[in-house]
Amino acid sequence: MPRIITLYLIGQVTKISFLTLIVLFSVFFLNEFTVYLEKVSSGELYPELLILVSIYSMSEIVEVVLPLSVFIGTIIAIYRLDQNNELLAFSKMGLGKRKVVLISCIPAIFFALFVALVSFYLTPLSNNKLAFLNDVERFSDRFKLMGAEKINVLDDLNAIFYAKEASDRGFQDVFSSFETNDSEFVLTADELISKPLNEKENRISFESGKFSILSEAMPLDFSFDEFFLILPKKPILNVEDLKRKYFHELFFAKDLERIELLKRSSMPLIIIISALIAASLTMRLKDSGRFYIFLSG
């Protein structure tokens, strides 16, 4: 069997499968991105987190579309080779139908290894990042849940605050008190806003107010246009969600978590089986038309 023919066949299947993956990934990603945009417009997701959440969702999209991409790409590649009479030329050079099917499945092995990497490492990493961002959102959401005209406690700051009015943006006419070991700080402001600053920090902003330090040693009192506090985000410990666990955590885990291991292990097998079915069907039904092959598959 000429080596150049083998490499040519592998290249054709790989190229078309990869192009199919790009098209399907774009469609699914745009659909997911639209869902996140709707959440932003309805206030369920902060605009600052839109890009990060979209990026971290990519790995799960790849897991969904890759088996389908390999299946469709293999069918299209072999069907095009048949329409161009290249399969006939391959057979005259000693490359029979069975060998064509087996060679067409070689790219699927590399795609299977890639999806195993995604499934066991990239997806858990992304899910951990998404969970971290959701925890960050809960930090800011606590401000929305707190009501006006009552005393609210901020455990993160060892502080209390009182607001006369509340809105989607934050709180208005705010009085707050912060305690430390040796002094007390008082902040009054026209508005209080909380939102994520970046992936690692939160920001609480007081706008148009007055800052006072109640200390016998050094009392201080001044006005400001904006005063903000930067707080580190708290990492999530003791993760129980199976989708956020890596391969080594699942491999040495209990029976329930072994089910998740088997589930993720099935993804590479699905890709290889998809390629095998696609190549066999196309070789057997290539005279019936591409639509009939897709329908049968």
C-alpha cells in the first residue's frame, strides 16, 4: 500500500472533520452566547462576566459537537473521494474497502485523545472557574437581596449598613459602620454599589459621601466623590460536584464517582465508533446518495 495514498486519505478525513467541527462549534457557541446575553439583559448575569463565562463554556461545547463532526466529516470526505473516482484509483493500487474504512478511522483516534483531554482536564477546570464566578455573583447578589430601611450585616467586611432606598444599581442614602480591633470607621454616601472587579477581586464603591474615623488617638473626617474597597474572592473548597473533578480524583473515588469516570471514558469511544459507522456506511451506500447515508447513520 503506497504510503502517500494512506497519508492523503487521512489528511482528507482530518481536514473535512476539522472544518465541520469549526462550523458546528460556531453555531453552538453563538447559541450559547445568545443565552448568556439574555441573562445579562435580564440581570441574571453581570456584563463583566459575559466573556469569561462564554470562554469557560467552550470545552463542554467541544465535547458535544466533536463526535458529530467526526461522523459528518468522515462521510463527506469518503463520499467526495468516491465522486472524484479516487476510491476507484485506490482499489486498483491495492487499497480495498476494508483498508479504506480502517484508515479513515485513524483521525478519529487523535480526536478521541483530544476529547479525553478536554473531558478529564479542561472541562473540570472550566466548571471550577464557572462555579467560582457564580460564587462571586452571589457576593454581589447579597446586596440585591438586602432591603432598604433596615440594618444589614456584611460579614465579609465585619460591617453593618443602613440604606434609605434600593434599586437595581445598588443602594441610595447609605450609612455604614466598620469595626476593627482598635477603631471604628463610619461611611455615609449617596450610593453604594457592589460588583466584580476581575476574576480574583470584588469591588464595593461608595459615591459622594463622608468618611470618619472614630478614634481617640487620631480622629479623622473628610468628604469624597468616590471611595471603594477591594475584596479578594474566596475560593471554593470541598468540591462535591462530579463535573468539576479531574481524572485522578474520579479514578481513586467511590462507586458513584466511578460512574462519572465511565461516562467521560465513553466520549472517546463514541468518536471512534462514529467514524467506523460513517466510513462503513459510506463505502456500502455511496451509490445511494449523501442524504440517504446521513439518514441511515
